[in-house]
Amino acid sequence: MQEALYDELIESSTGADFDSFAGAERAMNVTDQSPLTRKLMVFAAMSETELGVLERLHRRRRSFVAGQDLVHQGQTEQAAYILAKGWVCSYKLQPDGTRQIVDVQIPGDFLGLRSVLLRTSDHSFEPITEIEAAEVLAGDLLEALANTPRLATAILWAVSRDEAMVVEHLVGIGRRDADARMAHFLLELGSRLALVGMAGKDGYDCPLTQYHLADILGLTAVHVNRVLRQLRESGMVTFRDGRVAFHDHDRLVELAEFDPAYLDQTGPLLK
Amino acid sequence: MQEALYDELIESSTGADFDSFAGAERAMNVTDQSPLTRKLMVFAAMSETELGVLERLHRRRRSFVAGQDLVHQGQTEQAAYILAKGWVCSYKLQPDGTRQIVDVQIPGDFLGLRSVLLRTSDHSFEPITEIEAAEVLAGDLLEALANTPRLATAILWAVSRDEAMVVEHLVGIGRRDADARMAHFLLELGSRLALVGMAGKDGYDCPLTQYHLADILGLTAVHVNRVLRQLRESGMVTFRDGRVAFHDHDRLVELAEFDPAYLDQTGPLLK
DNA sequence: CGGGGGGTTGATGGACATCAACATCTGTGG
DNA sequence: CCACAGATGTTGATGTCCATCAACCCCCCG
């Protein structure tokens, strides 16, 4: 049975048997769909059954205010979250007081998925804005994965994409200068937001402060300011008043050496 | 059934039923054990059955010469490797020719585990020395995980540890200066090697060149040389002729702000 | 009206890169 | 056996990117 599940995952079965569930759930209007659903549908078409399962995972809504940390307690708190609205970042604090933001989560992203499976690292989560998230109990998640392999595949893709982003982040900090790092980050964020309908080719709204950018990119806020100025004055991007506006997308891509291959995974799923 | 497996993983069952297999495999002498076995046994005692399964995963031995890349082709090549002997690094090349090493694998580590589940990132693997690795077919791996939940838990711990190391690496490059970065890396490596019996408290053998260190730490080889000199002259570590020798372990830990918590995960497994 | 969060700009210094030269050691072919 | 090339390591001189320190701005909100 475990092997059968694996075959589903790898081969992305051509004809799974969903008949028994057919019609049990209503098709949703596109505008009703959660960001996660929008994102996953880019990777794989979903049956109504699968959409229903996804929708049921969103049932337990919770809200959190900005700024107050959501530290994931492991052990007792065996739940993950699907971010529905708002922005979050996961970071790690150094003994000397500096912090490094490891990743930024936007609507449609998972939060603490790994912490459900294993109580892992000691990083914290800070809501950047007020957020709404669906709490997903471990049991519900695993049941969903076991019963809808196609959904499981899509979620695995999402997780692997997150990992690829962390690696890309590492490369950026290690081997790109400040300008390229900033450009790369703004472009990556744009691609991610576009996937959930929160960005156009011209730009997007972005609640991050320059301090956030500094902690993401491994710079100081002062230098972030200068970098942003230079990008603005050279006519490539403007970051101002919570809005990122691309003026010369192509030149920006060139500066950042941005290759979105690791984001637009076109793999087995689409077979 | 899926939920039962999950309970095993989280609760680390107190009395799983192994009777039907008891005695099917011979107990191995400690010196016979593979590095992976040694590592996993730190996290959880293994029954003879589990040791047998582990041993069977090591059957398909393959060797590779140093320097010639093991690029993981995804798709067709649905296999992972357990590194038995030698050192490997996984890296990512930039368009401008610089490279960033994401991680170093030592005996007992998995190679391309994620690539089995999903064809992920585009990083490559370079054997640093001549290596021996056991090829693990996807099917065998999943079967082993499904049949021996305690082993599955242990492997999940290993994977999560790898992820935590990448995050720690990111933080280091973003927020530590060259000296601390180097000290941290050498200490981390020491801890990892000690877990598979390849390091003592006084030091360990290390085939990395200063160029490798540079690509790992996001520095230039020239600067790596200076940093090493300074660490040597201040009496903390010597890196020379393929040997890392700790002279003042405590002071090094202090300089690196090295907190091995993320390596020595003492969690549910030990309950 | 005061205070705080965010942003902007200048002056200065330090950490690290870059360039360049040279030392060792290994292997290789004449 | 020697000459030579290539990989690795070592050290100095110089420059640059970015951090640090220090003002000062605007705007919002109590």
C-alpha cells in the first residue's frame, strides 16, 4: 500500500479512482479559492474531490496580530498552519542580538510543516502584518495526504520549492553583492506573489520594512536604504510606501542573474 | 494505517511487535556497523530486525572517483545514496563562475534523498575524495520505512538535522564574520564526524582544501588562508596537511558562538 | 506636543576582495 | 634523473564594499 502511494506520487497516476466521491463537493468559483489552492493548481489540475479536501483543511481559522511572535512550541503543539492572509517571516536570533531571517511566508505558504513531523529547529515566526491562518491538525493533514495522492504530490512539490528557496537564499548571501541580492529577492518575491494572484508584472504591494530587508539579506538597514536608492535612480525598481514597482524588469533580471527555474518546477506532476 | 504509522513516528512506540522477525538477522559486531548505523543508534536503540533492514539497504555498493561530478539527473535516476566512505559536497554554480557549497556530506549521510521523492534543485554533487556509497532504490527505501517505523523515525531525524544545518549555514554566512564562520564550521564538522567515530575531541582528518573552505564559507581562498593563520597563531585550531587539530576547544566554541543544540537533537525518539 | 517607528543621508573605518608574486609538492614525460 | 606543469598554500599591497556612528527627516498616534 505504501508502494502504491509512492507510485501515485512519482507517476502522477493517470486514472485514480475518485468515483466514489464524485459530486460530494461543490466546484468553487475561482475567486473563492484560497491562495494555496491557486498555487497548487498551477502544478496540477485538481478534481472536485481534491478541491473539497483542500477546502476542508482550511476550516479552523485563526488570527494573529502583527509583531507578536508565533513561536512554534513543538511537542504539545502538533499543528501546522496554512497562511491565508498576511505576511510572516521565520528567523533565527544570534547571541549577539543580530537576527537572520531565513524565509518569508506569503499567503498560500505552509508554516511549521516540518515541525509537525519532527520537532526541528529553534527558529521563530514573526507575523509581519496581521495574519489569518488555517490551523491544520497533524492527523487531518496525514489523512488528506493518504486519501488524495494527487494532492499529496502537489504539497510535496510546494515543500520542495520552499527548500530550494532556502538554498537559493544561501547562495545569494554567500556569492552575490548587495545590489544583486536585493534585486534577486524582489524578483523572487514577485514570482511567488504572482502565483497566488498578488502581483502583476509591474509590481506588488509589500509590507516589509527596510529593517526586514536588512535581516533577510544579511545587510544593515542603512545599506539597504542606499541599495534601494541606487536601484531606484538607475530606473530598475522602486520600493516605496509599501509598494514594489518594476520599471525595467529585464535589466533587473540581468543584474540579479535571476533564473526562476527553481520556482517554476515543471516536473512529473504535469505529465 | 497511515495514522498508526504517524503515531509510531511521534510517540516512538514503547512496544512495537517485532517478534515475528526476532532472530532473523544476526547481531553485528560494533566494528562491522556502517557509519549510518552508528549515527542512527545515537538517536535510538535498534532491534536486530532494524539493524538487518539497515544492513540490507547497504547492499548495492558503488564507487566513484574524486573530482568527477555526480550530477543527479532526477527523472530516470530514481536512486539515493548512503555515503559509506569518503567525502562529498553539494554545490551550486553561479553564472559568473563563482560557486557556493551548500553542504558537505560525510560517511553516514544521505545523498540526494529529496531527489528521489521529487526532482528538485539543480545543485550538483562533487566527490571530494574517492568515495564508496550504497545505492538505495526508491522502492527499497520506502518499503524499509513502511515496515520499520522506528527506523523511519530515525531517518527522519537525520533528514531534519540536515535541514537545520543548512539553516544554520545560512545564518552563519549572513551574520557571522569570517573567523567565527570558520570556527563554527570546523566545530560543526567535528561534532558530525564524532557521531560516526571519525573524530576525537582533539581533532580529525579532513580532506578539504582551502578552496573548498572558501566556497563553503562564502570567502576567497586567500582570506581563508589568513583566517586559518590567525586561528592557528591565537592557539585555537590548526588546519594543516589534511588534519584539523583543536588546541583550545572552549575558546573556539566561544568565538564561534557554537551551540550544538541543533545537532544533538534529544527529542521524542529517546523517550 | 512629545515620542517612536520608519526612512534618508553623510563621514569614517574595517573586513574582506583583488591582484600579484612566490613557495611547496606532486605527478609526468623526456 | 631532471624539467616542467598544475594544484595547493602563503604572504604583501592596494582597493572596495559594506558596517558603524551620527544626524536629521517625515509621519502617525497617544
